[in-house]
Amino acid sequence: MEDPSLLATADSTLPEQILPTSDTSINSETPSTSTLSQETTSFTASLQSRSPESRNVVVSHLCVSSLRTLTPHISCLAVHEKFLYAASGEDIHVYDLTTHTHIDTFRNNKPTSGSVKSIAFHEGKIFTAHQDSKIRVWRITASKRHRLISTLPTVKDFLRRSILPKNYVRVRRHKKRLWIEHNDAVSGLAMAEGFMYSASWDKSFKIWRTSDLRCVESVKAHDDAVNAVAVSASGTVYTASADGCIRVWERTGEERTHTLITTLEKHKSTVNALALSGDGSSLFSGGCESWILVWEREESANHMAATQALVGHTGPVLCLITVNNMIISGSSDRTVRIWRPGVDGRYHCTLMLEGHVKPVKSLVAVSSGTSYDVVSICSGSLDGEIKVWEVSAAAFDAKS
């Protein structure tokens, strides 16, 4: 199956009744009318002339290092302690972020495992999601090498479930598989409260207990590939799909299984990326339309509403992360943008990072231990290059 996140969209007009926020504080071109409707372009132009709210912050940046893998196509990045994990094809490269040096490369020996889509960590284990529908579990050895210890579903779990016919589900017209198995690429992983959540292009997400690596639940989530999953501290699950929807799930009932709470439908094309604010009160989503939606939980209702559309990228938004009070986005337009809330409480683009020659597919960020406003950002591109940026922001009095 082709990666839904790289598919182009024919309709990039903004959803109705959402006010766009453009990049008002950086020197870059305004998106052309081929990306935005004429009405939206006029509105953002007026916003530029009367939106000084983001200008009371000076943002500086420096590219401190460029790391290049031997194989192209960075598919995902992840940070654990001081180490950066970068997936490139079937290989996973590990770098020391303090010295920016390469320390290890590991891969699954099975040649058909395909590219690595996502990496997550829990209690000394490294979990990797693969194109071949498997999740693999690794440990670091005493010699600082990575050793494969299990593949999910585990053989024990597979044999235990395979005895009963009721554990099989139809995945194609003449094919059945156990419900604990994904049957297409695993596109995303998320950890929360002793559980791992895996999203897949098979339109489902599954929940795995990390203590014994057993699959405890499978949810048919969407009508098309699930591209991203995010889980809040309270256990609310958000899934984003190529069907253009974001769905919100919570555990309900005596069996505490996940039930659909609401569907968020402002996107008009594939949704590629999700990120949550630190307190879980805001959700950010990026898709093939090139803009980012800000969703906020309404106090009077048990659902989220879209309150902003962040306009600036000129290609599909492929990745999103949050750190401190910033949203950081990467796009097929080869740029990374940083969005911060102004004094009006609305997000504005305060910085654009350029230098990649192909789409930016993955981002990670690490806050400085000494300053809330100093952040190290790693951006991975399909050109096989990882750029390490140091970004700092300082407030100043706009009247001075």
C-alpha cells in the first residue's frame, strides 16, 4: 500500500468557520492562491497587517549539526535519554546527541520486514513498528548493541489465541487472521500507563500490555489507513486517518473497552499527523491540505472543536510535535515551522527552518535542562539527512 501521507490533495481550501492564522513574523512568501482560496488569501493578508501579537518574541536558531545516514529516506525519529534513533529503510541508526556521533546501527535480519514506521520506548525496551505488519522489541546489551528479544504478537500469544475459532477475523474475502495480528503496515506507536497503542494501515488500532507483551484489545477505527495515534495522560485515544477523519476513543463499560466518543471532521483530505499539548487540553492535526488545525476541548461539552487553522506550509504537513508552548511542524515543502501563542492566545508562526532538499518526514525535540525557551530540534528528511537545530526564544517589551 502506498504511504497515504505522501499523497497529494486536490482541495486545500480552509474548512468553514475556522479563522486562519498566517505566518506574520517571518520573512517568507504568503501561500499562493493555488494553495489557498482567494477569499482565504485576502483574509490572511488583512491578518498580516493587524497581528503584532507574535512580535513580542525574538526567536533565533542555529543548525548545530547535520547527520547523514548511509541509506536515504528517514522515515521516523525518536529520542531516548541522550540518544537519537533514526529509521532509514530497514535500518535503525543510533546517535549520541551530546557529541552528534554515530554509535550503532541495527536491523531485523528478515529481509521482508520493510521500512520502520515508528519507534517507542518503555522500561528499557525499544519498540519498532514495521511495514510487514509486525512490531519488534529490542534491548540494549552490555556491549551497547541492540538485540531483538521478541516480535509482536509473540509466539506464546499467537498459539494461545489460535486454538479458538472465534479469535479469527476476516481480513480479505478468502483470508482470516487472528485479531491480535495487524494485516498491513504498522504506522504509529504511542505509550501510556503501561500500555502500547499501535496504529495500522489495516484501519485499526490495537492495545498491548507492556508487562507481558500481550495484545488485549483491537479496535476497527476507520474506513481507510490509520496514519497516527496519540494518547493523553487521562487515557483518551486520538486516531488520524487517510479517510480525512480524526476519531476520539475512551474506555467505557464494565469491560473497559474503547468506545468511539466523537469524530472530528474539519479536514478535507488525508490526516497525517497528531500532537497533544502538555496538559492534553489541545489537539493539533496536520494533513495533505497544508494547514494545521488546532482543536480545543469545550468546557460545556465532552468533545473538541476546531478553533484555528495555521496557514504557512505550501505542501502536505507530514509530522507534528509539541514542546513547551510550541508547535513544530514538518512538511513536504521541505521546511520546518515553529508556532507559538501570542498575547492574544492564538498561535503564530515565529520561525521557519530551511535547508532540507526533500520532504521533512519526522521531528523530535528535546528541551534544554537549563532554560524553558531553549530547545534542540531534530528534523529528518527523505533525503537521508538529519539536521539538529538549536532554537531559543526571548521575550521583549514591544514598546521599547
